[in-house]
Amino acid sequence: MPKHILVIEDDGDLCTLLEYNLSRAGYEVTIRRKLQGAFDLVVDKSPDLLILDVMLPDGDGFDFCRELRSNPRTESLPILFLTARSQEVDRVLGLEIGGDDYVTKPFSPRELLARVKARLRAPAAAVSQAGSTEVGPLSIDVASRKASLRGEPIALTATEFRLLEFFLSNPGRVYSREQLLRSIWGEGCHVTPRNVDVHIRRLRERIEDKPDSPKWIQTVRGFGYRFESPA
């Protein structure tokens, strides 16, 4: 069954371009020009990926992302922003509020397809094939893509879940940002090391008691990150 991609974009010509290229690549594509009814559509259709513009005629894509991330039914949906807002402050904001990737207009259709494939690709890292993995008070269920801390559910995006899954499977080892890029996003990805830092910071906010003084996901200065098994 082909992966289903929902596109929310108000530019008609761009919608045609996206639908053509994504359909040609083998994806099922649904196009919407407004945010009206988009939340119900996400809940009803459960798309595998959302490509989301920021400046829409009836709302703000950043606000819609926040709405999706705050609801248990939609919190894990992968979101790729596609927008003309290209300043660094916008890129960082898009990632901090829960976006998994951020592409600016104008864009290369080939690059966008590569990013879509990276978002939908199973993580390259070797992970546990068991139904669940537990390290201290942290637990993940691979089949249901759910995580918990001290028995309480943790709301994670798809990328945050893959990061936590990777760290739980490889405790004590130091990984550079480039190694994390290859392991989580896949070979040939177009994500920058800065994106890794943003996702790490968000994951720390989910699992660390003191995110500014992390005891589990530790920074190894000059190299990258290491996950220390919690007691």
C-alpha cells in the first residue's frame, strides 16, 4: 500500500507540481488549500506525512503544528514545513514546535522528494526487534511507537521517537552529529547538524528532569552526544 501524504498549500500551481512529483514517486497524495477541516482530515485519514505551508489564507501553519502536537491522536504525525519564510529564526521555530523538517521556497523537487523519502524511510539504525525496550525508567514499545517515563506516557514526534529508540539501543557510546544524521535520517539526507541539536534539545525537554543539566543525553564537547543509562 502506498504511503499517504497530505499537502496543505494555498498556491494552486505549486499544488499541481507537488501532486505530480509525489504521485509519480508512488505516493498517494491529498491536497488541501486551507486549514479549515484539516485537523479532522488528519484524524480520519491518518496520513503518513504532512507537508505544511506556514502562511495560509485562513490560519498559520505553525499554530496548526502546535495543535497537532498537543493532541494524542496526532502528536506523532511527521511534519515537513514547506514555506517561503526562510530566515533562521523561522527555521528554528518550526523545528522547536515539533516540525521534523523545514524546506524553503523556491525549492528543488528532487531535494524535496529526497527529504520526503528520508522522513518515511525506516530508521537505518539497528534497533531491538522485541516488542519493547526498557532502560531504567524509560520504556519504548517499537510496534505501537509509544514511549513512557516512570510509567507515564511521553508525547514524542516521529523523529524524537527514533532518536530515543536509537539511544536506548546504543547506551554509553558517543555519536557525532553526522553519525546521528545518517542513523536517524538516513544516507543522503539534507538535514543539517543544527537540526540534530534542535531535536536533541526537544527530546531532553521530554525526558530530562533538568533539560539544561541533562544526565541522560549528554553533550560530549567537540564531538557529539552520548546516552547514559539512567539508574
